[in-house]
Amino acid sequence: MGDEKRGSIAFFSTYRPPLPLDIYSSPLLVTSRKDELHMTDGLSYNYNAQIIPSNALKKILTRPKMASEGNGADVDSGRLSAMVFVSERENLETLHIALQFKNDDENSLRVKVFSFSDVFDTFNGIRMEDSGCIAGDYLVYVTTKDELRDRRQPWTAVYKTNLKTSETSRLTLKVISNLKCDRVADLSPAVSPSGKQIAVASFQNYGGWDGEIEDLKTDIFVMKTDPPLGRKMVIRNGGWPSWGSDNVIFFHRKVGDFWGVFRADISKGRATEFFRVTPDGMDAMTPAAINATTVAVATIRQKSKFGDIRVETQYRHIEIFDTTGQQPRQITMNIRPKADHFNPFVIDGGKRIGYHRCKSEMLKVRVFPTFSPDGSKLAFVDNEFKNVWVADNKGLRIVQKTRGPDSIFAPVWNQNPEKDVLYVCMGPSFNATEKLDICAIPEASRGRGHHKILTAVSNNAFPSTSPDDY
């Protein structure tokens, strides 16, 4: 241990904004940014929230770690409310409870956050928790706390925790053999209005995950909250269920090039007819049902391409759609037209709609970081794949420019510390049919802007230099 050397690792991630996500809500008749309400204490990344009903909150307040924070009278008077959400404040994606105390100023809340696992003494260790929702006396959620059985396969399972006793039990079917067809993993649990049924998106009929990234192959199953669970499939090819009533489920599905939100009546069991709630030709996803005919969704009305300077309709916004013929109602477009908003949830029976978004609209993303051999310089590419930047003790600067986006990526330093040389890919990224060159940028940190093509033909990418400089 005395000879141990520590260093740094530079990396970038996709589908994750560089500024924290946080949770907000707006009324249906939103007129200005002042109508938007911040729902958390503002610490860390926070997302995927659901409101905790007053009866459930009263039970939570009887837990020893919560008893001093409020009582039933505070809940009944409206002074105290709560929500369950995911936060990364403990370096894990786990469930937390936000107690929200109403200030004299109606546009602000005093918020105190507690870890769900601390309050109910459930799980510890490395795990993910998500999609918390209330079913009577239970909190229902999905977690990866169980041991992984198969490599490259999901192991998310739905659990419920009793709000009175903290007794916790698994609802997802357990694997009973090593056969592929027995792999069961559930996502996105949603509780019916009566609290007696739970809908999940499940890989059950597909033998697990088959490598898909965005359009996950799941069906929607329904089971009872209490045993016998009576688990059954009600919707083929669907995800993100949300109950409009005890017989109506909204869900999303990709059809052709676009995602849409659909409505299904499951009163007779497996649904065979589906009503498309959102129009074709735009993306709509992650429904949150307000009632049996009305649903809040996240929409992208106009697709964007790599390198686009996005216009307002290319951002993800929260809208409300109605199956009775009423016009869609914009929520977030009216207050933050150039920000992406995600995963709506319903507050006060639909008087307000919650969602999460980045705390700022000023996002500057950097990708493909690489350290020089001595660790004194860091090179990277901007999010448009347009310019190469270097950061060192002299500051931050562009050292290689190109004519437009999607033109340069994957820089790597020559491993000889005496040679100030960067190697890059120049040409369209991740396109096997186009010409792509490996180029050298000599005296890179000086920013002279010169480069030398090292490859002659074909498609060449991701250079890696040898330690001996040959």
C-alpha cells in the first residue's frame, strides 16, 4: 500500500446532462416562469418523482426518523406534503422522500430530504432504485438489489415495502431455472387508482434483453398488490404504463419512426384494440394519466439531427392530451421553450404537472477526453465534433478547427512526453461507409491549427499510440 500510486481517469457519458437534473412543477394554466415551483432542496441530481398521498404520508410520519418532522394535522391543513423521487446524493441512484413545507410565499417550498432506505431500514450496498409509487399502505418500486444471475441481462425487480412495519417483499417472479425463457425483469411499476393492482413493463415474454437501447422489447403485465398476485399480460409491445382508471392504461410504444402514447381498456383482460392519443409524425412518451381520458406526456414535435441548432419544437416538452377531442395543452413550452423536460407526474389531481429538467439551459458538453503522458494537458472535442480543445496550466483553448460539425473526434496523445502530438479522426463519425482519416496534429498545445493525414484510403478510426513511440 505504501507504493500505491493514484491518478485520474477522464471520461464522458451519454444520455446524461453535465448539469444536474432537478424536479419542478407548473399549473395547467401557466403564464410565466414565476408559476414554476421548485420541488426539492436543490442538492445533487434529482428525477423521476411521484406525489405521496396524504394517508400514506401520515403513516410515513410515524417512523422514528420522521416523527419529529410533522404530524397528521400538518398534512390535513396542507402545510406539509411529500413526494418520492430518485436522487444521487449518496453516490447511488436510490429513492428519497422529500418533505415539503409550505412557505408564506406560495411560489416556494421549504424542503427536507430523507433516504428511503434509512427511514425504513430496507437495503444497503450497491443498488439502483427507481419508479417509487404508493399502493395503499405500501411503497412500490423497482430495484437491482438482488444478485445478478446472467451477464448482459437486466435483473431489475419490483418490490413493495409496508409503510407501517417496513416489511419488504418481492413482487417480480423469481427465476426458477437457467433457461432463457425464465428470465424475468420488470420496469416502470405503476399503481392503479384503487391501489389494488400494479402494472409493469416486463421482459418476461422475450427471454430477457437482446441488446436494444431505446426501444426496449417489453410487454405490460398486471398483478395484484397482495397475494395471490395473479400476474397476467394485458398489452403486447408496450412500456411505461400509467393508469387512467382501474380498467384503463396509457402506455408508450414506437411505431415506425415515431414514439406515441396509446390508451387501452383492459376490463376484459388482454387488450386487442388501442387508441392512439398523440398524433403520428411526432415523438410522445412517458405518459402520466390524469384520468381515464386525459394524460400528460413528454413530446418532441420536430426531430433534430446531429449538429442542428435546435429550435423550440425540437426540445422535449410536457403537454396534456385528451381523448375526447380537446386541443393539446402546452405546459413547459410557455415558460422554458429551449430546455428539455422529462417524465411528467400528476399533482393535486391534475391541477399541477411535475417533471424534471436541467437546472440551467446553458449546457456546454465536451467529449472524448485524453490526458497527455505526463498528465499536464487534457485534450477533448466539443459536442458538435467540430473543434479540438486543450486545457493545461496556460488555460483552455481551441487547437484544431474544422469547417463544420461531425468532422473530428477521438483525440489521443503521442505517448512520448517530448512530442507534443495529438492524433485524431477527421471525417464523419460512426459512419462505416464514408472516408475517415487518422491525422496528426503537431505541436498541438501551441494551437497552430496544422494537421497531417496519416491514412490513405478507406475508413480508419480510433488511433492508439504505442508506449515506445513506434
